Amino acid sequence: MKVELNEFKAKKNGITTPKALVNNLLNHICTSSDVDVVIYITRNKDGEVEIGYSEGRQSEIIGLLEIGKTLTINDILDQ
């Protein structure tokens, strides 16, 4: 019950939690036939970073990560 309360409180405060993000992604994938590749990067509380991706050429994965990096930087600059 505590987890759901934390998720509700975060949503109310405009915070996107990892659980909310993954739920939104899963809902999007289940309702859309347009998704070809999914990439994820996680960092746990110990600082360990992991990456995973669906089938795709490694050069395409790197390109998508670069696009994500550029879009994130643009979001930061727009703030």
C-alpha cells in the first residue's frame, strides 16, 4: 500500500517515477503498433548502471541514444 501512496503523491507533485515511466511505456507499446526499438538505461541505488535494448543494429541503438541525448540537452536549455 505504501508504494501506491508514494506513486500517487509523486504524480500529484508532477514527478515521474521509474514505475510510472515504465507503466506509460508498456501502455504505449500495447496500444501502438509503431514501436520498433526500445532502449532503457537504469541506475540503481548503489550507482550501478545497466542498459538494455530490443533487437536492432548496434549502430542504430547508438544513434537513438545520441538523439535522446540531444533532445534531453534541448529540454534543459529550454528551461
